[in-house]
Amino acid sequence: MSRDLMLTPKEYSALLRLIDSERESEGSTVALDDSIAVKKKRKVSQYQKEFGRQMKRLKKQHTLKNGSLRRGWTPKRLMNAAHAAAKRARR
């Protein structure tokens, strides 16, 4: 069988229409739906939930009215404090 077969534009479009009609037929739609994988949701751990609560509490506590952090409080320090608070709360 020759692999250098050339199609005219009319033949190519007819072939595409034929393929599309096959996809729309009843039997092939089930096969298409089965091949699509549903993404599994991430399970949030208790530590992550507690860390989020502590982070929110500390951010509220150390943020000024204009939205900036209080003097001496950096995002790094906030994160470290939130991790420590979460660790204490989980005991």
C-alpha cells in the first residue's frame, strides 16, 4: 500500500465530515465520555485549615488601616508566626 496518497481539498473535507458524523453517532459518544478523566479534588488537611485560620487572625492583628503591615512585621515573620500558632493550636 502506497503511503504517498494525496487528497484533493474536496476529498479531505468529505473525509472530515464523515469522521465528525461518526463521532456524533450514538455508540461513539459513550466511548468519548469514558476517555475524559475527572480531576480529583485535593483533600485539605486539618493542619492546612488551622494554618489558614491562624494566618487570617495574625494578618488582621498586624495590618494597619491603610493595608500595610505594622513596623517590624514582614510576610516572612507572619508566616513563621502562623506556623507556630497552628502547631500550638493542634496540640
